[in-house]
Amino acid sequence: MKYQQTTHVPNVIFDKYLPQLSFSELKILLYIIRQTYGWKTKKGKRKTRDRITHGQFKTKTGLSRRIISQTIQSLITKELIQVTNYYGNLLHLPSDRKGKISIYYAPYLQTYAKNNTKVGKQKHQAMHNRVYNKTNDTKLKGQKEISQPQRISDWERIQQIRQFQHQ
């Protein structure tokens, strides 16, 4: 039996994220999935991102503007959605999104294959094939970074922590 007029929702949402998501997060995430995976382009492929306004979120989910903004930021922090402008530049901070007309939303769901299949595996690259330059790791470069601490956003700090945890 083939279902018509349906949207394919990735299983990882049900298997991994459902217990972790709040009611408003689930509503926003499902609406983004509906607006992307639920539509096909003229070439027959599923959409990867869509321009969605706060008014559309408000109408389709029944949530207030304040809750929508908080929920979008929460989903970005949990790495379940990506928010970009027309050119594909990330808008992960509320200040980046404020006042923008064209904001595009995309589900950012990482799925993992079972049975050791070759989905998403990278080939190992031998060290001698890589370009190595001694000036990349000089003491002077490290000293410059230490003497001038740079401010980073909360989003960048969260990304650094997650990268450190995965190593």
C-alpha cells in the first residue's frame, strides 16, 4: 500500500529525540520537516530547506512569537535544525536573525546506519599525502593567540565543547 500526500519523517526523531524534545520543539521541528521533506522540487527531489516566516510558524503551530523564538534557538543548540540566509550563511544567533526578511530553515538530523555499512564513512588519508608546513605549528603563532584572547559566542563555545567531547 502506497500512501499519497504524506511526509517522510526520519526515524531518528522517534528513536532518539522524542523523549528529549518539549512539545513546542516537536511542533516546530515537525513543521520544518513538513515544509522541506514534504515537498518536491521541479526536478523531483525533496527540498532541503525552506523560507519560513514567524507568521507561518504562529499560524501552523499555534505558538506565540516569544515561544517560537526560544524554541528555534533551543533546536539550533541541540543541532536539530540549521537556520541560514538566502546565500546559505548560518544565522545561529538571535542577533543574526533579527530583522532579516529571508530566513531559511532546514532539518539537520544525523542518522546512523547499522550493520557497519559504508554510509558517511571517510577514507583514511595517509599522512605523507597531506601538505605539511612547519610554519603552521610555530611557537610564535601560539604565543600570539595566548596574548590576545578572543571573545566567542555561546554557540561557538558549545561547538568547541562538543568537538572536544567527541575526540
